[in-house]
Amino acid sequence: MSFAELMPALSSLPRDEKLQVLRLLALELTQEAGVDVFQDGASYPIWTPFGANDAAQSLQRLLEEDRV
């Protein structure tokens, strides 16, 4: 099936199904490139600003310096 044939079908899909298509294509592209971006069921640590008081103070100091 060509891209021109797919476009009308994709455009008529509901939003949640378009997101499923997008996820599928992104997964296939990363697998073809040999890149493991995210794996189902895996956990990934993320940084949050909670408990980062030094970072907040540094940012505040930079903002105050920028105003001057």
C-alpha cells in the first residue's frame, strides 16, 4: 500500500488509534535503527526538583543577577 493510499485511512482514524499508529511506527523505526529507547515494563529514573534546595538557590541567584 502506498503513502497516498494510507493517508485518507489514517486521517479518518480516531485520535487514540492515530496515537497507536504513531507508537507502532516509532517502535519499528527505533528497532530498525538498532536503538532500544524504551522497553515495556522497564522502569526509568527521572530527576525531580524535590529536595534539590541547592539547585533552587542557584537558580534564584542567577535570576536575580539577570535582572540587574
